[in-house]
Amino acid sequence: MIREPLGTVYLVGAGPGDPDLLTVKAQKLISKCDALVYDSLVPLELLQLASKQCQLHSVGKRRGHHSVPQRKINDILYSLSKSYSCIVRLKGGDPFLFGRGAEEALYLHERGVPLEVVPGVTSGIAAPSYVGIPVTHRLAGSSVTFVTGHEGIDKKRPVVNWRSLAKSSDGLVIYMGVHNLKFISEELIAGGMNPQTSSAVIEQGTVIGQRFVKAPLIELCDKAKIQNLTSPSIVVIGRVVDFQVEACSPKPADVTFPIPV
């Protein structure tokens, strides 16, 4: 028995929110794909690039609201590959940076599904840029660490060693860290980081509603709470915050995000 060839799944980065930051390759794929599987942090403006014939599948996930379990998402992608030739898995930011894209890729690869990854602009670089904060600077050290502040709920114990990071990197860019900011700050200070280290929280980076606060590390959590900053947010810690130039900040985009089902 000859098995019908499976369609190609493209793991595509949608960027941080501003539709203008979508790559040209991603735009072409969205416009021609037969099926589009997208997350909640993908703006509706990008979904409108798809053809009227394209089959749309929302699998949006946000903190505390998982509309579709990851195993179900994997199954959806595999099932679509049996019926369509071009499937786009559209993920916020970059598909291989804290986005479980690698898990989806392995699942599909093990089942013989053709794959291609299309990188996207990650919020850890874009959000600071949109408030004028560089993530590196020649005068502020020679290293930066990208780290998740919200590890998987199935982990027995935290893997991120914050106390070690306190002295091993000149700057930290923390994804999904605002919920655990008090713990993270305390651990960094316990690990030897100066409590007065410059830091910032950026909420809704690159889109309308973007807000940020700056404060010494020891005060950052309290100031973020006063401003009621929530997810999605990026936390930047290090001397790079001192080199902020707000005049170079792009204008945040006016976009609409789908509401998780």
C-alpha cells in the first residue's frame, strides 16, 4: 500500500505583536497556506493575510488559560498534514524561543511530516527596543542572557538557577517573569546582584497599550504592582537600562488580539 505524501508544516514566528515586524517569508506563507494554526498572541491583522479558503484553527494559550492542550495541538498539526499541502503553525515571537516549537517539530518529524522553521522577531529584543532600551551596549558589559521566568508546571523543581545568573551575565532579559518577579528579584539579590541594579518591566511591547516602569531591582516588583503591569511582559535587568534613549522608540501598533476560547 502506497501512503499519500504528507503536507509540509511551517513553524512560523509571528513576531512580538506589531504586524510590521512580520518577516517577508512569513507573510508569503500565510498568504498561500491551506491551513493556519495560531496562538492567542498572534494579532488578527496577520490572520487577515490568509486566503478565504484557508482553514483557521485557534489554539491560543495564555497564562492560566490553556484552551487547547499541547498534545492536542500536536495531533491537530499531524492531522492537517494528511489533508493539506501547506500548513502554517503561527506562533508569537520566534517559534524556537520559549515557544514549544521544538516539541512540535520533534513530534511531527517522528511521524514523517516535512518541516520548515521560519524565525520571527522575538519580544525579548523588540519590546525593549520599542521603549528605547538596548539589550546590549559596549559600555554595559559583553553578555546578555535570555531566560524564562515561568517554567513548566510539570517540573519537579525550578531549573533556572537565579542565584548563579546574578553574577554570570551582565544583563538579563526575562520572558514571562512578571508573575514571579518578587521571587526572581529576591533570588538574584541573594546570589550577589546589587539591589540597586537598574531594571525595567515592559508590558504589551510593540502594540497599543504598551507601558513600562524602571526601578532599582529591589523596588521593581513593588513598582510593577503599583502600575498593575501584567502578562505579557518582558523584564530587563542590567546596566543596559541606563542607556535608554526613548527618542528612538518606534510607535506601538494598533492591533487586535483574538480572545482565547
